[in-house]
Amino acid sequence: MRQLLIAAVLVTGLSSIAAAQKPADVAGSWDTEAMLGPNDSVVATGVLIATSDTKGWTMTFSKSKPIPLRVLLEAGDSVVTEGGPYPSVSRPGETVTKLTIVAHVKGNQMTGTFEAHYDKSGTVRGKLAGTKKTK
């Protein structure tokens, strides 16, 4: 229910953005960093693969298999994705039951937030930053 409310708020707010980007503007390979704490300590790095539509998106953390991502919303400069479950790369023996990423894209830069729900130890919220790889 909470996710539906968040999505509804985002759709309402983002639908009024005049300069909407196209899915092809986001498509590509992005080097990402997940950060926590007041000093934005990097806790995981990965590669986000975005396609020109909502199918085939993945996140691959170092030493992990690609994690399929579902695109929940793409509007304006924002993309909301969800993935999981998958084995945690930062907490051995745990499973991330759901990973939600809210990303904002401007040119070749991505900023945003993530929320990871673990099967045993609760929820972690942090920041996400990314740079689009150039060919």
C-alpha cells in the first residue's frame, strides 16, 4: 500500500514537469555507488543497465549476478525501480527481499536514494550516485 501511495504522489508531481526526458535518454550502462551515513561512505558499487523501454533493466553489484529491476515509474527526470529478492552483497547470509531505487537523471549524471529491505535485519536507506558510461 505504501508503494502505491509513493507511486501515486510521484506520478502526480512528475506529470507536471515540462521538460520530460525520453526513455532513450536514460538507456545505457551506469557506474553506480550506494552510500550511507553522514559522510556518504560508499558501501557498494555496481552497474545499472537501463534499456530504452521498461524491460530488461538490471543492477549488478561487484561479485554478484545481475538483479532484474522492474521499472515502476519513468517520468520527467525521474525513474523508480524495484528489484529482489536476491542474496545480499553486504550482509552475508541475508536476503534483500526488496530494493527500491528512486533516481534523477540529468545528462550523464544520476542521483537519488535507495531503500533495501532485508529478511533478518530490517531496512536500510541511503543515497545513490551514478555516471553514464560513454562508448
